[in-house]
Amino acid sequence: MYGLVLSGGKSSRMQQDKGALIFQGQTLRDRTFKNLDTICKHVFYSLRDDQLLEPNLRKLDRDQIILDQLLDIGPAAALLAAHEKFPTENWFIVACDFPLATPECFLNLAEHFSVASSDNEVICYSHPDGTPEPLLAVWRPSALDRLKKSVQNQITGPLHTLRKSNPLILAPHKSEWLTNTNTPDEWDAVKKIQ
């Protein structure tokens, strides 16, 4: 299983690069990478091409970067670029803006993936309202093939594909694992938890 840190979004609601936010002494991007690195064979950062000019990203090893190939389709671009590069791999996908997702969170998902039926093409957590989370999930190649077909049909949301992929949906042991930070107010609330 390979890992992918989604950090190529434009962060327009946050008004700054979410991946560069500091939480417990590390950027969210690097914290997520390190947590995935404990359970995945290889881990990559997903970025847009124009991000490579940013000073805080120049230090990254180019061999650990997968660049989005499609523009303006959101996180599906990252998933498809990773699948294009390594089409037979299972991908543990994590958006960098889940600051409270811990190594335990990742390990639990990986353990369920290892025993799940191959019919379960995506293994993920659900939010309290029952909505599955596609950006903190393990995706099998068959689900990523389905995502590619959806994008070709102008349906770019990974959640749409996840729902059609016989997902194994888990309740997280801790609801805060799925705390997502998209706005300055959400980020301020998380920083109070540190």
C-alpha cells in the first residue's frame, strides 16, 4: 500500500496554504506524511505544478512528489495522478487538513484494509452524520478506475465514486480524527486543542 498526502488544494477558504500550517511543531503536510510513512511502503506528496516555486516546498525530495495532471477538478486530480503513476497499487489517501488524525487513526484503517474483502474497493471512516470520508481512506485500483470514468463523465467528486465502490465504512474510534480545517475559524478551534 502506498500513501498520498493531499496538499495540492488552493486553500482559498483558509486564505493560506493549509499544508504549511504548524500543528504540534510540524507542518500539517509533513505531520501527515510522517504518520503515513509508518504504515505505507512508499509515501508521496500530491502537489500542483505551481506549488514547486513556493520556498517552503523547494526542500521536498522530487521523488516523493506526484503532481496533479488535471486542473480544476479538486482532489480527484491527486488520486488520478497517483493511480496513473502506480496503477496497480492500493492508495492510502489523506488530506493534509485533518490535524487530529493520529497514527492510531491511520493504523486502524490500515488494519481494516488488510482484512477487508477485495469487494470493498474503498475502506474509510464515516462522519457523525453518516457521510463517508473519501479523503481519509484506502482506495483500491478498481475504485480509482471508476473515479477516472466518473471524471471523464464530468463527475469529479471522490465521494460519488466512493459510494459506488462497495465501501467498507467504519466508525472512527475518536470523532475528532475527522476534524477538518478549511477556514481560519476552524483552524483557531483546533489550535486551542493543542
